[in-house]
Amino acid sequence: MMDIRVLHVDDEPDFASAVGKRLARRGVHLRTASGGGEALKALASEPFDVVLLDIKMPGMDGIKVLGEIKRQYPQVEVIMFTAHANTDIVISSLAMGACDYLLKPAAMDELLEKIQAAARHGRGNGEAGA
């Protein structure tokens, strides 16, 4: 398994903790952030290959966070990971640079495959984690 650094941004601590434990058992290095501001601080302090980003969060929502990530860290791949399916949001987030979209709760194998694909794509650009 490739060494993948993931930042999971979610305002639901129990859900984030469960996902984190399951990904850690599969060899993914995971850090969590409870909101957009915390996520941007984490990105400024350490490299990540992939961000799992919730859309519905208080304060700075996932769409605004996605915009900031792509503006400041274009090499980081972003997977929108939300319980709220909305075709317009999916289309706009993909247009803004998100590489994929998953509905919560996703099967762990599917989530891991998407994380691995996103990391490979970012590394294929020669910039991820920089």
C-alpha cells in the first residue's frame, strides 16, 4: 500500500473518529479537522495527498473550503464526502476541482479505493504532498 496522508474534514466527531480508525487499520495516515478553518491550518502546517471534505458544516461550508484548498494547494486532491446528495453541489464541486464525490456512509473498500486513486492521480502530477 502506498503511503497516503489524508485530512478528513468533518464536524461530526463520532463519524470522523470511526472513519479514522478504519482507515488507520488499512495503513492510511489520517488527521482530522472539525471545520474549514482548522483544515486550512492543517494544510499550512503539513503535507497531505488527499482531503476528505464534508459539505454541510457550520461556519465555512465544504464548498468554500474546497475553493480555498484549490486556490492555495492546487496539488491536493479533494474528495467530497457528505450525507447530503445534491446534484447541483456535486456538479459545482467537481467543476471547482474536487476529484470525486462519495455519499456517507460509504463502504470502506470503496472509500479506500477512491483515496488511493486520488493519491495516485495527485502524485502523477508530480506535486502531491509538496
